[in-house]
Amino acid sequence: MKKQYDFSKAERGKFYRPRAKLNLPVYLDDEVLRFVEGIARKRKTDLSSVVNRLLRTDMELAETVK
């Protein structure tokens, strides 16, 4: 690593995109992953769809308990 860098020609915000969507990775425990994979296999769908459906169901349940 250099002791000093020249930022005199740098451009602030050059790569900034205000409407850019960032998808963060979600890491599941092994047991949970196997469970969700089994459901996805039975329904012939992808993991994201199954996880989203499960989470939406939990959200609805949490709203009714409020």
C-alpha cells in the first residue's frame, strides 16, 4: 500500500446510483436450508419463492397478534 494517493482528479459520486437496488445475501442454517429445499422441490419452485412465502405468512401472523 502506498503512503500517499493522488485524488486530485477524482470525481465524487461517480458510481453512485440513487435508485440502485441492493440484494443482500441471506445465510440459512443447515437445518432450515434443508427444510426449505424440500418444500421447493415438492412445489417445483425456487428457494427465494418459498422463503418469501414463509416470511409473508409470518408477517401476517405477527400483524394479527399485534
